[in-house]
Amino acid sequence: MKPDFTKSSDGLIPVIIQDSKTSTVLMLGYMNAEALKKTENEKRVTFYSRSKKRLWTKGEESGNFLNVNEIKIDCDNDTLLIKATPVGPVCHTGSDTCFNEKNSSNDFLFQLEQIIADRKNNPSEGSYTSSLFAKGMNKIAQKVGEEATELVIEAKDNNPELFKNEAADLLFHYLILLSAKGFSLSDVIEILKNRSPK
């Protein structure tokens, strides 16, 4: 990857930041060669601030860093796309993105995963999910086992609606278990992608 910083008189190229999980565009910034090198070395996005006239690591004051997952370059070698994991809101206004959009995936399972994470981090009275987190790992694992058994039982019968409902119950509790263990659906998807079909 060899960005051409000579195409602009100030030696800067635009950098699009995209959430690596949701694919939401988070912000646009600019980098010079030094900012890119620092970003690559530290795995945190560093821009060149045109107003401050210096390197600026996103989150250096707020703590809302952009952790780098992947850097891509366009066909003309003069624009970068960085896929990153944001730590907190990206915009200085407190918005998820600098375009005042909600940073969420169009995929319902990822939206559900975010709701589960919220119930874990911000327990809500009367929430079944919050109460399950409060009961601890053993109870969560037990529920996954129970739901798996119920799905197997329904698989042997011929009631499509009951089977689909039990499948949904298992999937829901599986997502809770992943969250309780500190993992995400993306972690599991990555493993599946790396497995060769047999």
C-alpha cells in the first residue's frame, strides 16, 4: 500500500472511517505520511488536524479512540478507508457518527446483540435479560442447555411453529452467553469464515 501524498499541495489525503462491525461510515479526516505511520504502528487512528496544524489521535482527550482493524486504499492511491472499532461516540457532539447517524447494523441479529449488551451494562428492573446476567454464568449456561434440549425435542415432532420458536429461544440465549463471556457474534462469524467447507 503506497498512498500518493503528492496529489494535494498540503500533502494530505482524505481518510474515511467505517465501523468494522456495522459498516456505518463514522467520519472523514485527513492524514499525512506521518499520521498514517503512527496509525499503522499504534493501531489507533491518528489524523493530521488542519485546524491545530499537528498530528491528532482521535480520542486523545475524550478517550473515544478508533481502534484499527483494517486499512484499504482506493484505486487512485489517494484515499484511505479504515475499518475500525470505535470506543464510545465518534463525534465531539456525542453522536455515534459525525453525520449524526445511529451506528447500528441493518442486520437484526447485530441490533439484538447491542440490546443485550445494553441490558448487561445498564441493568433494567423488570428486564428478563438483565436478571439473567445478574444470576451469573452458571444460570446463563444452564438456560442455553435447556433451550438446546427443547429444540432437539421439537425437531423430532412435526410442529413448524414450535420448532421455530424453540430455535429463536436458543439463539437468543446463545447471544446472551456470548456477551457474558465477553465475545460477540462477529468473533464467531470470523471463525466460520476461516473454516474450509467440507
